[in-house]
Amino acid sequence: MIDISKAGTFALGGRVVKRLGYGAMQLAGPGVFGPPKDRHSAIAVLREAVASGVNHIDTSDFYGPHVTNQLIREALHPYPTGLVIVTKIGARRGDDASWIPAFSREELIAAVHDNLRNLGLDVLDVVNLRSMFGIHGPAEGSIEAPLTVLAELQRQGLVRHIGLSNVTPTQIAEGRRICEIVCVQNLYNLAHRGDDALIGQLTEAGTAYAPFFPLGGFTPLQSTTLSDVARRLGATPMQVALAWLLQRAPNILLIPGTSSPQHLRENLAAADLKLTSDAVTLLDRIASGTVAA
Ligand SMILES: NC(=O)c1ccc[n+]([C@@H]2O[C@H](COP(=O)([O-])OP(=O)(O)OC[C@H]3O[C@@H](n4cnc5c(N)ncnc54)[C@H](OP(=O)(O)O)[C@@H]3O)[C@@H](O)[C@H]2O)c1
């Protein structure tokens, strides 16, 4: 049995979670739309993640929509003590599977209630406001109005903690003037390092950083250097990509997504993988393009 505690823990919204968590987005159908290809396997992945010690699951009601949260509820409710479910609001899905900004007061309130209902909860542990000024990368724009609505829902007791997703340092500073921000979730992995400076600032502030697409997302990471390092360590490239994130900064929380029990086991086993400083030096060069990508 894999001991994922070896990857350590970090504070997330007043609780302490293991740094190896699970992202549930891949459980919905193709394009994160509709039902899963294999419902039985989706339920099995969620149960195995928690049975293996995962106590941080990332989700949203706009995955499916509703599908991922309903699977989490079916697989895990009543939830074990200590499980932190982080969800996000700020978008809705079109009938054609498109991602549409949903930042109005009515849409944000409805999104919190949709998450509560579909997860079977009275209060959401952590809600990330997902900025939609850019789709896969942050873009400037004020988040004051939607974050003020979310902070109101927090005061009403529907939300314990608030985080931000797909945001710039300016938006994080703006957010901190409105409410406490316990985590940030942006695109980051060993090939996409736009948040290097931001991660340093969040480490100093003690704020959790949960990179999305830790394995490259819809186009999983592919790199000759990554494969070479993995071969030398007797590990898989995905395990090395996760181990690199774990060693990158202590406040990084991993939420790799998979619909496969085999991939889940492989990803959780990264908790036990230590990278030598030579390996880290090589991997660090992938993003700068000074070694073969
Ligand atoms: N805030 C945001 O805007 C945002 C955006 C995207 C995602 N997220 C969150 O971040 C989480 C992680 O992102 P993600 O799931 O999109 O991307 P990811 O974790 O970078 O990669 C997932 C992809 O890698 C594959 N994979 C996973 N483990 C593997 C392994 N061991 N070997 C080979 N392939 C493997 C998966 O396919 P299989 O299913 O076949 O394993 C899937 O295609 C999501 O689940 C979601 O909760 C947030």
C-alpha cells in the first residue's frame, strides 16, 4: 500500500491536507461534458483515492455539468472526517459543451447552491472563484464584484473558505482586500512556469498553491528529458512530473486528474519519489528550452 503521507502535508482552509490529492475533472465524459465513459470505474477511482489516504479532492459543478459532483456524492457520501472538497464557481456550460463566464450575482449564488445540492453538503469547505477573463491563463480585470458576492455567501455560512483560480498577482492582492484567500489554483507544471515568482510570494504568505494541469492537462506532458530522467530513476514520466512539483515548493498541493485506477496508483506512488539535485537541474531546463523538450 502506498504511503502518501511521505509527500507531506500543508494547511488548506484551516485544515491540514496531504500534499497528494486528486482532481476529479477527468471523471466526466469527453470534453468534461456528460456522463463518464465508465461509471463503475469512476466510482472506483474516487473510493480508491480516499482509501489510499487522499483527503483533498478538487471539483466543480460545471464539470459535466453536475456529473462530477454527483459521482463524488455517490462514491463517498457520507464523507469521511478530514476530507476537504474544494470546488469552484464562475463559469457555466453551454449546450455545445462551451465554457461560459457566469459572474453575475444570481449565477454565483445559484452555483454555490448547485454545489451544495450535488455534493450533499450544508456548507462547502473551500470555493475558488474561477476568473474567466482568460480561459487557460489569467488576464487582468477586476474580481471585486463577484468576490464580494462570494464573501457574502461565506458570511451566510454556506462557504467556509475562499480561494482564487486563474488569477494574476494583482487580482490576488485585490481579493485579499475583500476576504481571506486560502489558496490559488492556476495552470503550472514543469513546462509552464509562468507562476514561478507568484509561487515564491504565496510560499512566504503560507497560502496553498494547487496547480491545475500538473501533468499537462488535455495534452499530457511529453519531453525527451522528462522520459530520460524517469528511466534513470526507474519511475514513469508522470511520477517525475509530480515529484518535481512536490520538490518545487512546500505550499504546492497536487490534484492530478485521472479516470483510471492504474494511473491513480501510479500518481499516488510519486509521494515516494525523491529527485536528485542533478535531475531537478535537468528538469528545470525544460521550460526554458535549454534541453530537449
Ligand atoms: N481551475 C481551473 O481552471 C482548472 C482547469 C483544469 C483543471 N482543473 C483541476 O485540476 C485537476 C487536474 O487537471 P487535469 O485533470 O485537467 O489535468 P492533469 O492532471 O494535468 O492531467 C490529466 C490527464 O493526464 C492523464 N493521466 C493522469 N495520470 C496519468 C498517468 N499516470 N499516466 C498517463 N496519463 C495520465 C489523464 O488521462 P487518464 O484519465 O486516462 O488517466 C488526463 O488525460 C482537474 O482534475 C481539475 O480538478 C482546474
